[in-house]
Amino acid sequence: GSPAQILKLEKVNALVYTHMRLLLENSGLSLTSRQRKLQKKASIRRIEHADGKLFWEEQFGLLRDISMIPWETFVSAFNSRSRYVANPDDESSDDGYKEEKKKKKKPAPAVKPLTFFDEILLRDFLDASYSGYVTPSRLSEFLSLFGPLPTCFKKYKKLFSRKWFHGALSVDEVIRYLTPKPVGTFLVRYSNARVDGFALEFVEDPGKIRTVFLKVR
């Protein structure tokens, strides 16, 4: 589905998850250890990048549920992202993930903790609905656009400093913005159809707007 549909679904999932967790707690029921193990494996598989998989397992693997991580817990872990340097030849494969786990970790330069405004900017992508949770799928989409993990936020923040980048815009908003502009005016936004790139919109002729998809890597 489109990013807008995915965002809407994640918001619904967050509400369902919260209600189900309360029901389980009040009923005294819980997942078996085998069910919990399968759930963890399924959550990690949703991340397509080796560094992201390793980060998610190491940081959240001991939690009872790693399918949705509370925002504050995620941010605290995200500040250690410089430790997770992926193998560039196998970044998005399970083999790359396994090899990454076997490696001896080399000391990496520490990154500065996110500021209050950094958190707001990051949350605009990872938890735009303010559900209070981050999912593996959403992190995977973020890394697809801005990875690898150690430098992802730096790239993300730099992009938002560009005047031509407009973040998430609907097609109607693009039309309203560009239609009165002169030929050659352009903007870049998140693609509403795909999560592995951006949409370049520009005025080709007076009143005519053209869209070009920009695939990342």
C-alpha cells in the first residue's frame, strides 16, 4: 500500500495492540515461550537491512514483545546506532545479518544523543501518528531511504534542511503548490506509491506538472 495507507494501518495496529495487551494482562493469559520466540523472529524479518536487524535484536530482544517498541525505549536505543556497521555487500540479506552477528565489534565514534527537536523530526517519520510505538517495518522503510543505520539520522536531517524538500505531500497539495509557479520550479517529496524512493515534481509547461520517481540506490 501507499505510505499514507501504511501509516493509517499502523495507527490502527497500535490501538489494537494496546487493547489486546490490556486484555491479556487482565485475563492472566500470556504467550508461551515458543510463541514469543516465533513472534520475535517474525518481527526481525520485517527489517530488510542487516544493521537494522542486529540493532533490533540486540536492543529489544529481551523484551516480552518486540513487534512494537515504546517510543522512549526506541529513542534511548537509537542513540547507540553508531555501533551497528553493516556489511555493504550483504546489507539487506539474512546472510549479511548472520555474518554481522559473528563479527567482533570495533569501537565506533559515538553519536550525539538526539535533542528534543531531533526527536520531533525523527518521530515525524517513525511514529507520525503519535501512537507511542515504533515498528520494525517502519524502521526498515526509514533505512531503505536513509541507511545505513550509523549515519541515517544525519542524512535524514540534512535532507530536511533543503528548501526543495517538502516531506509528505498529497497529490492535491503538490498541484496547488506548483500550478501557479513558473516553468522549472520543482520539489521533492516522499512517494505516495512506493517506500523505496522519492517523487520529483516539476513544472514542465505552464500548468503542467510532471512526476519522476527517484529510487534510492
